[in-house]
Amino acid sequence: MGQLDGRVAIVTGSGRGIGKATALTYGKEGAKVVVASRTPATTEAVARQIRDAGGTAIAVACDVGHKDQIRAMVDKAVEEFGRVDILVNNAQGFGTEANPQKSTVFVAVQDTDDAELEYTFRTGALATLWAMQAVYPHMKKQGGGKIINFASAAGMTGDPGNTSYNVTKEAIRVMTRTAAREWGPDGIQINTVNPFLRTDAWESWEKARPDDVKKYADSVPMKRLGDPMKDGGPLMVFLASDANSYMTGHDFNLDGGWEIHA
């Protein structure tokens, strides 16, 4: 018996990185997984990997920067599996819609571009809100659900050069707390994870800002970067499972102690 047997989980941005690790872990724990990402090929590859391991998964191409695509993603999950028990809002865009990037790019406050701020916020905070709104009536009707949003310790510490990203991630944290209070009576638990893990986005950032990234990595008290599967998977399962029956509106810093050090 898996810890998520019979549950239906939507994981956005699950074609790579933390989202992919979460989707694979949920599949192993018995969840029926909706693998959602902007790139159809990578999305289908992850869904196939879950199915090849004996799990159940479908791939849904979804650009979270567009509300109609998020609605269609949730509709597809309900059409295919009849319900939605878990929503993981992991997807996040960087750069601008015309010139997307794989990770954050250092830009000082005074040079922050409107287009970058708008795109980062839309694909992060607004996308999180739209997905929460889309699953809410289904979760309310079935008597509850689990929502896990991704923010960042970078926003909590005001990491220099990350204005657009920091603003977006702090908005997600306060959105999580607000919805947790409003939706608690409906049995919906909503928590935030602030990760500090090695992913392809991290590696892209490492190439662009090697000195800064080394400084961040060296400051982790655990003296290593976390692994999305080994370190992230168990927490993501716990937050989505019956083991977590009472915690809502909280931040979980999956960062090896980086935030308290910073």
C-alpha cells in the first residue's frame, strides 16, 4: 500500500526538476498523477516513466502563464480520474514571455523591467492563484484536499538581484496563508515549501553566476545541496498524505538550514 493510494495529484512544472521528482515520487506512492508542463515531449516522458514503473499517469501540456490552460488542465484531471485530491503548484517562469530564461537572471531593483516582473509574477503568483481557484470547487465538494505551493527563502531574505522572483514568491506565501484560513473549514490544507535543491534550473543559475551560487551553496549548514528525490520526495508525500491531517498555512524550509543561516 502506497501512502497516496487512490489519490489524484496534479503537479505543474513536472517535466523537470523538483516537479518531476514530485510526480515520480507520487506515482511510486500510488497516486494517479497528472503530469503538467509547457513542453509536451518532456511531460509525456515523465508520465511514461511513471506508467513503466507500474503507476498511473497522464500528460497534460499546460503553460501556466495562461489561465485558460490551467482551467483545461484541471478539467482534464477531473474528466480522466473523477476528482482532484492534491495540487502542487511548482511551475515558475523566468525572464519574459518573449525571451524566457531557465532561471533567475541578476537584475538590480533600479533596473527591473516591467515585462520581466509581469511575466515572473503571472507564471508564479497568478498561476498559483488560478490553479487553486480551479481545484477549489472540486475539493470542497469532495470534503477536502491538499495544496502545496512553492515559494523561496530568497524572497524571505530579500536576495539581491532577484526583485521579480522575490516579489512573486512572497506573494505566494501570503496567498497560501490567506487561503488556508478561508478554506480550512472546507477541509482543504494549504502549505508552502521553500526549496534549496540541486535542479537543472540551479545548474543554469550556476553557469550564469558561479561566484554567487558557490557562496550560497557554501553557506548551507548541511554542507550540501538537497536532492529533489531523496530530500524533496518524502516531504512532498508527507504534506499530501493522511500523515498531515492538521497543519495548514505553514512554510516548510527544505533548504538544509540555509534560511536560518542567511
